[in-house]
Amino acid sequence: MTRVAFMVDGLTLAGDLRVPGGVGPRPGLVLTGPFTGVRSQVTGLYAERLAERGYVTLAFDHRNWGESEGVPRREEDPQGKLRDLRAAVSFLRSRDEVDRERIGVVGVCLGAGYALKFAAFDPRVRTFVGIAGAYNNPYTMRAGMDYPSVLAGLTEVLERQDQGGDVEYMPAVAEEGEAAMPGDEPYAYYGTSRGASPHWSNSVTRASVRELVTLDSMMGADFLSPKPALIVHGVVDRFCSPEGAEEAYRRLDQPKKLVWVDAKQHIDLYDREPYVTQAVDATADFLAEHL
């Protein structure tokens, strides 16, 4: 693993490049991961495991997160993240170790939605893989909440900031009480040693929630064809619904594959065995055929 840096929009992004031994060049994979996540957590684990399967992998911190530049700190920036992915592919294609015509993108959780939307509109990307994916869709969000009230409250936050107020933050996770990802399951990963990282903080801007509830990454499924797509998902997932994975799969054209893993929690696919190995096996098998 080599620490690397690349530029986008005047910002320096920090990444880890993993290059397998042996003769190259090899196909390359860009990884993007969960909401609030940094590269030493989920994406780093999958990057390491896929490098062991013969792929050059790049896990990196998106703008505003981890060791990458960008302000406000710990703010979700959907359009910025798509530009980060573009720059990450450009960086991989500049490396002698990488076959520049064989680039795939792998997303986990919220990153799967970004990866899908990005891959659909970047002709340099040949293959998409989504693992435990959050394929956000405003229609689904609207059906599950008092949408006008939620948007009104979040817009008030932004108005205060527009008028000179401080950037407002909230906990990323909490077992009880207010958090962007409330409940015992997110806390079991991010709030314990499982997800511990010196570059992760338990806070996120309140405005980030507005980005989540208005984000439409599902549309990428309508435009990805004819690129191959793999979706790996747990049969039980309270945070990124199996129904969402099924909808994304239905909206994709061939070639496509849907693999169900017998996981009972969303975060099982973050770091638990045998689920990570099952996801890596499915990904490596699919990429061997389509990348």
C-alpha cells in the first residue's frame, strides 16, 4: 500500500493505492464507501481484499472527510463526490501499474449509489459493483417521512448559515437520541473499536441530511447500460433496503447479476465474516468475466 494524493477542484484528496505483485499492468478499481466513512474503514478493507485478487485498488477520502481537504468539514457534497470519483479514475489511468482501459468502480452503502450514478455517465468506467448499496431516490424518501416538514427544517439551518451563522453539526451516530444515523446498529460499527479510525469523527453537518434526502442516485440504473453491473446485498437490511437493491436491479439492463448474502444486519457487510468474503468472491468472479 502506498499513500497517494491527487487534485480535484483545487483540493488535495488523500488516498491509498494498493498494487498486487507480479507482472502488470492490471485492471484498476476505484472504491467509494458509506456515509461519513473514511478510507481506513470499509473501503480500505475491500480495497485490500480486492488487491489480493489481482486488482490495483484506490481507496480515498472524499472532499471534506478524513485526511482530504475541503470545507465545511464532514459535509456531504453529492456533486463534489461525483467529481472526486472522476478525478480518482483520472489518477488511476495515469499510473503505469494500471491498464487504463480496464477500470471499474466499487461502492459500498451510500457509495454504491454514487458509484452507480458516476459509472453511468463516465465512458472510461467499464464495470459497476454495488455492495450493501443505498440507492437513494427522492420518491422513496418522500414516502417514508413528512417530506415538506423535513425540508423546511433543514432549509432553516442553511438559511442561518447563509446569514453568517456557524456551520451546524450533529452526531453521526448515537445509540439513543438525535443523530444522522441513529440506533444501535450504526453505533455498533462507528461508535466502537470496529470502526475506530483517527481520521473519523462522530459529527456531521446538519445540512448533510438534506443532501441525503434529496439525492437521486437510483437514476444511474436507467443509464448504465450496456456496462455490466453487479449488486451484492444482504437479505435483511434495515438501513439500505433489499427492496432498493431489487429496484436498482430491475432498472438495469443486461449484463447484470444480483447476489444475495445471508446477512442479518447492514453492517455485517462492512467487516464481518463470512459476509465480506462472500461479497469479495462475488465481486472478483464478476470482474474476472466483465473487466
